[in-house]
Amino acid sequence: MGLFEKFSATATAYEGLKEATGRDPFGVSMDEMKGPTRALVDGKEIVLAGTNNYLGLTYDQAAVDAAKDAVAASGTGTTGSRFANGTYAGHRALEKELAEFLGYEHCMVFSTGYQANLGAISALVQPPDDVILIDADCHACIYDGCQLSGAETVRFRHNDPESLDKRLSRLGPEVKGKLVCFEGMYSMFGDVAPVKELVEVAHKHGAYALLDEAHSFGVFGDNGRGVCERDAVLDQVDFYTGTFSKSLASIGGFVASNHPELEYLRFSSRPYMFTASPSPANVAAASAALARLKNDHSMRENLWENAHRVYSAFQQLGYDLAAPESPVIAVKLKNREEAFMAWNFLMEHGVYVNLAIPPGTPNATSILRLSVSAAHTADDLDVVVGAYTALSEHLSASAA
Ligand code: PMP
């Protein structure tokens, strides 16, 4: 009996997949970046179509300049947590900018989006008095936040307000605080939550709503404020969490709220207090990207146009698509082996997408997950659609 026995099944499956093609789908090295949508991998230029770079701002001149200036002015790292010496003027300014953009009174910036969810949930909810209700398909960081809190956690069916209603109805009067956690757009399938209904059900039962708009910030709503803006319930969400690692093209995360008590999380949230704060460059880049997002709606328009082009091409090719049209386009494959083969086929045809296989996917589905960017050019999308066309022919030929 040893520590490592539990890895043997994973190791066999993983090594088998790698051996079959000579590639490691979970360890692709972008040896040289060629811009927001291209990189050299093993000496070959690949179109990146699995990056979450929704607005394509990772090489935006304003963001790059802001990051460089921040390094020159404030150094490469803060060497301390927000709670100690790691709060700089830039962190405070970005909190204010995010709060103003979203229309909330309070905002806290964390070092990653992962920590924002971990830190908010674990500090807000405490056993034995409080209970968390969580959409079954929530991201790992929401699940980890529940675990760190130690509170009872009840799952409701994915995107199902009725299921939430039932679960909330069953809670007894001894439960003091109830926190309902869900997301705007889900990262794996790109499906969108009925945010308005979920918020309404939560409030009907006296519960608070925590909405993670990691993948929908910058993407949905007339101003890019997320699915809750689209559904006109932005002001009703109790805790809005987000990340800088997708539309804001940086690293970091945040929680925004109109509840003044959010400020006390600065003294009680372990993932906020016991880790170094985001670097000046990350903060400055996020702030510059936010300014671009506010002032230039054409990026969101390009994003949706690109999404439409790819989604309709895939529909015509007859792919089994996991959700209605959005910038995340997931193609379902028969099983892990077929998904891995298809992933490798696309790499050979110059396209990188995300391979997602159980247990990391909803309903144990094997998928190829593509995320469209506003920065994808017509040429990029030609390569993508061309590769998927060849793949579809290959799959039909192998099935025949
Ligand atoms: N929430 C969701 C829904 C996510 O998909 C992710 C990361 N993919 C995060 C939070 C964490 O974001 P970050 O990369 O900033 O840690």
C-alpha cells in the first residue's frame, strides 16, 4: 500500500493515449506565441481555438503598454498578500473600476478567478448553520469553495430552477444562511443558465445568489456585463464573481456585491489573505482591457460573428453539438478514444482545441471544446472549418 497506487489506472489510460499518437493533449507546449490566435507547437504553426481569449485582448497595445509601465513603476511582484503589504493603488483602482462597470458598491480583487470563488464561498458560508446549493455542473473552484467552507452542500440539477426550488423547500427552519451558486455560461458545453429564474427562486426562499460570470463577462449583455445583464437582473445578484483570465486577458479574479459585508471578507477569506496579490502588470493589463471592453463594442460583435460562422459550419457538417450557439462550441464524440483520435487529427491539421473527457465533463461526455475569439481572422477560421471538415470525412469513413 502506498501513496501512488491510486494513480495506476490514470497512468495506464494516459500513457496509452499518448503512445497512440506521440502527443500529450494535456501538456501541449506553446513553444512560441505568434499573436492571440497562433503559436508554434513542435515547430508547426497552429491556430489556437481553445484559449478563452474571447475578446482577443492578450496582445492589445493598450494592455501591453499598461503592463510594461506597471512593471517599470511598481516592480514585478508584490511579495505579499492583499491583507498585508500586497495592496497597491492599482488593486484599489481596479476594484473601483469593476464595481462601477457592473454597478455594485463593493468589489474585491483576488489573485485568480479560482481563488475568488474559493474565497467568497468559504468565507460566506459556515457549518453547521448555513447550507450551499450548487448547480451540478459548476466549475471545480465552486465545488472546492464548498469543501473549504465545510458547510453542507446540496446539488441541484443543471440549469433547472424547479430542482433548485424543490431542494430549497426541503431545508428546515434550523438552516440560517443559504447560498445558491451557479454560472452564467458554462465552460465545457457553452450552455447558458436561466439566470433570472434561478435568482428569483433563490430569493423566494430567502437565499443569496452567487453567480460566476467567468466565461460570460465581456461576452453577454449589451455592455458585456454578463448573462445577468442580458437577463436584466444584474442588480439582483448578491455576489458576482469573475476572472481576468478570459475576456480581460490577464490573471486574477474578483467578487462584486452590493452587500457592505463583502468588505469583511478581507479579514476572513483565507484564499484572499494567505496568498500573494496579483502582480502590478496583471492588474494594469486587466484594467486596460476593461477600459477597452467598455469603449469598444466591436470586439463583442466580432466574437459573435465568428461564433456564428463556426457554429453554423459545424451544424452543416452534422456534428453533434452540446449546446445552442455561443462562443464555446463543444462537439460530442462517441467515447474517449474517438475524442482523443479526433483531437490529434485536428492538431495534425493545424488546429488546437481542448480535449475534455470524463471525469472532467458533464454526464461523462467526451468532447472537443472550441472557444472562438474576436481576434480570430477569416484565415484562422478557414483553417478551423477546413480541419473540422476533414475530420468529419475521416469519422464517416472510419464508421463505414
Ligand atoms: N470559474 C469558471 C467557471 C472557470 O471556468 C474558471 C477557469 N476556467 C474559473 C472560475 C477560474 O478562473 P481563473 O483561471 O482565473 O482561476
